[in-house]
Amino acid sequence: MHDTGLRPVNQKNPIVFLSDFGLSDPYVGIVKGVIYSINPEADVIDLTHEINPQDVRQAAFILKWSQQHFPPGTIFLAVVDPGVGSSRPGIVAVYRQRLFVGPDNGIFGLFTAKKEKKYCSCFCLRQERIFKLCLKHGFRPGSSTTFHARDIFGPAAALLNLGFRPEDLGEPHDNPVSFSFPEAEVTRDGCIRGQILYFDRFGNAVTNISAGMLQKISCPGSSSPCLLVQDRDISCIPFLETYSQASDNQPFFLIDSFELVEIAVNCGSARNTLGLEVGNKVVVRCK
């Protein structure tokens, strides 16, 4: 028997739903309707449905930094699926006693990456098994090449919430799609080099520089860390501890709730004000 490392399933554990569907169309509501049709007692939490369309890496980032705040046994239903209808399989990934259901396109790539492999096991979903189990629970799934969230992933999440095991829905899957974000580095001259990974809805730019890495900078005397954005005509941005310490429209950087370096503009958008983009290189040094 393949050991998933899971605690006994508790039907009160939530299904946490993430997608790029938005809320102006009926897709999110339909998927929830399918889940409740299979398991009327399910508790579905919307993590976000505002992932940029087809942006698998953004979804992977959000999952990576959100999953730790949910209890063991939580089922994450994550659907950002530009390859829907293709030969790409669906999977259940088991990572640190939490389950992740969705397409095998890298959306769980930060869990299935080589350095996380010891914490993660994966199962390739089999549509015929899911359909058979759904029929037992009085739900007759459709079969669409454009809406696997409704027809495969939503039902799989509901069945897992009812107490079925990942191996009941498919077979072990040893080669899931994985990737890693670029890692920041401390250079010989005492600087930290990183890059922007993500923007939140406020236009704050989240980088790959961790709070722990920032602590490695030792600025002499009265000098303090400041941040430069390469290829941008921007003065070195100061470090502050809170948003409220900045004047209105002042650029600064701080440690955010993800424990990562974030570039912000108080009462404004760093993305728009500074002309920033995902992938911009940044350097933290002493001023």
C-alpha cells in the first residue's frame, strides 16, 4: 500500500477552491453545485478566483504561500488549466498532510519539485473511476473537453471529502510536472539579488527575497538597507517596517505577510507608479 502520510479524513475539513474563472461567469457556482450534489455537507472556501487567466505560475505561488494556513486534511481544488481537453492528466498531490486536486501542468509544481519530493506523493486521476464513484452517490457527471473543473476535479475533491483515498481515484504518478522559482542570492559584495514574482491587487510587488535573507545584510554605522530595481530610473528605495511609516505616494520596501520582501507605494500602486513587471531584477544593498 502506498503511504500518503495522511491523517484520517475528517469530512469537516474544508475544500479550498482556487481558479482563474473570475466571478462574472457561472463557472465557480457550477463547480460548487457539483460538489454539493455529491457531498451536501461539504464546506467550500474560496481562496481566490482572480488568478490572471492561464497564469499557472501565479496560481502555484498563491498555493505555496497559502496552504500552510489551513489544517491538515484540507483539500485544495486548484484549476488554472490552459491545457484543458489535452492529454495532460489530472492529479491528486498529497503534501504535508494536505491534498491538492487539479491538472498536472505545474500548478502544484512547487510541491512536486525535487527538493520537496520527500514530502509529496502524487496519484494520476482516472476519469472512469471518478465517474463510477459519483454514480454510487447519485450524481451523474457529464463529459466535457472544456470544463474538467466541473466534470473531473470538482467531483474528485468532493469524493476525497467524503473519505475516499487518493488511490481510490487513480494510480501512483511518479513524474508530475514541477518547477521552481528563481532563488535570490547574497553576493560577495554583501548585496542581495532577486526578482519580482507576483503583484497583489494593490500593486505591491512581491519578490523572492526572504526576511531571513534580508537579515544577512549588515549595514555599517547609520546606513540602512535600500532597494534598487535594475533597468529602471528609480532612486534607491528605503526600508520601512510598516505601510503607515511612509508618506502618501512614497515608494518603500518592507517584509510582507508571506515573510518576503515587498515593494510598495503608500496609498498607491508600486506596479503603476514605478512601472514594474514580473521578472524585474532587484538588488538590496546598504545605502
